[in-house]
Amino acid sequence: MTRTEGRTWMEHLTEHECWELASSSPIGRLGVLVDSAPEIYPVNHAVDGTSIVFRTDEGSKLRGLDRSPSVSFEVDGFDEGARGGWSVLIKGRATEITSVEDLLTAEELPLTFWGPGNKSHWIRIVPTEVTGRRIVPSRRPSP
């Protein structure tokens, strides 16, 4: 644990904690290259074991994923009153889910989307790296 600004502690999360937290929030942010420029999109997602699944429509996000499937995906939560929160970063490769069996499995996930459109393209992010940290109110670190 690391002390931050004299009143909070930062702790690094285990991969298991990262997946639990990622599944606790329905919205994450997808970082993808679109026409050689980084862009970030909020997306509704679900955790499927140790991967992230989301849906999207045709457009710049899908075009960017097709051209450069290496992505970052971030999910976070915070408590403004306590001045604390957490952040999970998942780096990996995005691929479109196309097999009938995988699509049927994906349709069973607790995934709802808030934006308009059919969201007919199912995308899975297979991680190469999962990291997370939590900032908590000041306390003594455990030995």
C-alpha cells in the first residue's frame, strides 16, 4: 500500500478483485485507435469469466477495432464523500464474436445497453494484462 496526499492509501488489487469490480459496474470505457488517433468510448459491458463482452453498431468504433484490435478497457467506481474509489484497467485484444455457439452464450450474459441502435456486433476483449488499484481513506497499512 502507498500513502497518497497524507489522507488516503492506495492499494493494488489482485486479478480476482479486478474481475469482481469490473463485473459490478455496467459501464466501462473502451480505448481504441481510430484512424491512428486514440479515442475513448463509454460502453455497456458484461464480464464473461475472464473476458469483457460488449455490443456495438457499425461506425468508427467498430472500424477502429477491425483495423487495430489492441485495446484498453477501464472500469471504475468512486465515493466522493470518502474521497476514495477504485479503477480496473484491462489491456487486450478485441475480436468479434461470430460463432453461433459463442453468440448464444453471449446472449445469456447480463448485458443491457443504454444507447440507441441494434448493437448487432458482439465484441469480446481477451485480456493480456489486468491491473487495478483502490484509493481508500487514511488508515494504517496491515503488516
